[in-house]
Amino acid sequence: MDLKGSSAIVTGGASGIGAACAVLLAARGAKVVIADLQEEKGRALAAQIGGAFCKVDVTNTQDIIDATELAKSMGPIRALVNSAGIGWAQRTVGKDGTYESAANLDAYKKVVAINLVGTFDCIRIVATAMGRNEPLESGERGSICNLASVAAFDGQVGQAAYSSSKGGVVGMTLPIARDLAAIGVRVNTVAPGLIDTPIYGQGEASEQFKTNLQKGVLFPQRLGHPEELASMVVECITNSYVNAETIRVDGGIRMQPK
């Protein structure tokens, strides 16, 4: 699928994997809307790649509609990358055995609301707009790629909320792809492993932490680069025969319990 003359939306596009995806989509000819809460970073990146910024909270449907309308003004929407998400770690029960020390249910709901429900809301709104596009010669009207995580399969101690949210993204990929086949829109998911993004911080302590993390990576034994994830995401967007698939990009890691 050729992206020249089209528009794309990348949620969580102001930093990390989302930013790498935005840069690569722009290089392929798309006008990219960076949909994020980080205004300063988002506007700077949008200016750099010739795109636009829209402040978006993925738990707010109107924000998603606003980003969609902005993208439509720049060209037919052919691509959506769902990269917005948060992490959270907590054990299911507390050490003291009291009900009060059990996992924070509001925190669990927040992770699911952003990572899973937010992803679905973006899909249903943007796919509706894609369905109004004139089909390409291939019959395609658009393509969607979600970001999950290897935690969907190998969730560690304390990752119940995060793993459930990302497992939900994996689980809905096939049925949504089946739904959207009727309008010529493909849906895929990429599940990253340990990727070197700002989430790990900076400095000597951060580097030591990352060195310890990468020991579980099969080969190459290092953290992944955001560009390596973006490459796979854009392949899923542009390769017309990739559909309903979840692809791990993780250096062969299988996460241990902790």
C-alpha cells in the first residue's frame, strides 16, 4: 500500500516507539498526525517531519475524532498506529493479607482503559473514516497496526494489569480484522520485547538496569531500538498481504517470572 499523498495517525507519537513510527511513515510519504498528550515534544516532532500535532487523550472519544478530522484535512487516512499506552506494576494481593493491601482496582482499570479500550476506540473511529476513502487499486482503504507487548504472552510478577491490557489487544486483532475486511481495512499487531526508550531513564543506574534486563534476550543480546520496531510496524501497514497477525519483535526473549 502506497502512502504517498495520504495521512496517518500515530497515537503516543511524541516519543519512543511512536515517534520512530511517525518518522518512518513520513519518510514513506504520509502526512502524519501525532496524537499525544505531550504537547512540546509532539509539536517539535510534527514540525520536523512536516506533519501536525493534536493533543489526544485516548480515553476521550472527542479527542480521537478531532485527530481524525485533522488527518482527513491533510489527505485520505490510510494508516493508524496505536502506540499510546502506560505501564503499571503491582502484585494481586498484599503481603499483610488485608483486603486493603490487595491490588489497586482503580489502577488496574486505568491501564485497561488506556491500553485496551483506548486502542479499540481509536480503531472504531479511524476505521469509520477509512471506510469512506476511495479504494486503492488493490481494494484497500486503509491499514491499522497496534502495539501490544511480549507481556501479553510472558507476563511477569506484578504485570496483571499490563498483561491483561496487551493480551486484550492481541485477542481483538483477528476479530477486528474480520470485521474490517468488509471495508478493505487490514489490522495487525506488533508485540515489542525490551526496547530502549526513555521509559528506562538516563544515567549510570539506568544503564546498569538495562544491562541486567538484556541478559534474557536470546540474540542479539541487547535492548531493541525503536527504529527496529517502527520498521516492522510500517511493513504491517504497507504490505498488502499481512493481515490479522500478531508479530513479536523481541530478539527471541521469553520473559521469566521476575
